[in-house]
Amino acid sequence: MSQIKESIEVDVPVHTAYNQWTQFEMFPQFMDGVESVEQVDDTLTHWVTQIGGVDREFDAEITQQIPDERVAWVTVGGETEQSGVVTFRPIDPTRTEVTLRMDFDPDGLAENIADKLGFIDRKVTGDLKRFKKFVEERGSESGAWRGKV
């Protein structure tokens, strides 16, 4: 099992960063390799990805969601084994630290090599930078789900 932990400062209030992150169907606009995310119900999402020429579909269950604090998930069924948590910490009233920690099990030779060479870390860093740009340029969230899981 491998682990990634990356953080970024976003120049929006914590509620804006959190609200935007809960709009899972918008992820393809800033996550490289994510083709689509469907919010099936309050705690289940369905993902379609293409990363490094590898197509995958999997479901992820939201295991914990606390408004303005954290969203945690784990994949269910399928071949992709992954879990993680995104936390949101206000730096001041207009800036937020977003931290992503993800545990995953690289599958096959290509993913193991990509992991060892740091490609996956760089992908996550790029995704967070694109999230920052996405939410800062909008200036407001595209929606919000404030429920607690």
C-alpha cells in the first residue's frame, strides 16, 4: 500500500473550498484523467478514469463528511483499492489549507513503476493546483452539499 499526502493554500474561505469539493461531478474539470464522476446517492459516487492509458470504473463510498472540515472515502467493489481524506483548515477568513491524504494499492507493473518514480505524487499535486485555480477563478462554489455523514 502506498500513501500520498499533499497540501495547498487556496485563496477562498473554507466554506467555499469545502462546498466546491463536494461537487464531485465537477472533478473532471480539474482532475487529470478523471473522465466522469456520478453522484449516485448521498454516500456513493461512480468514477470513470483513464490514467496512463488504463481505463477504470469504480465506486467510492463517502465514509465521513463533516461540513467545512473533511470528506473521507473508500472504494467499494471492483479492482481499484483506494481510501483517503481531504481536510479543510481555515488559515484566515479568506484563505484555506486543503490537504489530501490518499492510500492506494498500485495495480500492475505500470502503476508500481509510476508510484516508485513519483508520477502519482506529481499527478495529485497537479490536481490540487488545478482545483485551486478552478475555485479561485470562479470566486464562488458551483454548488454545495452540507450534509453530514
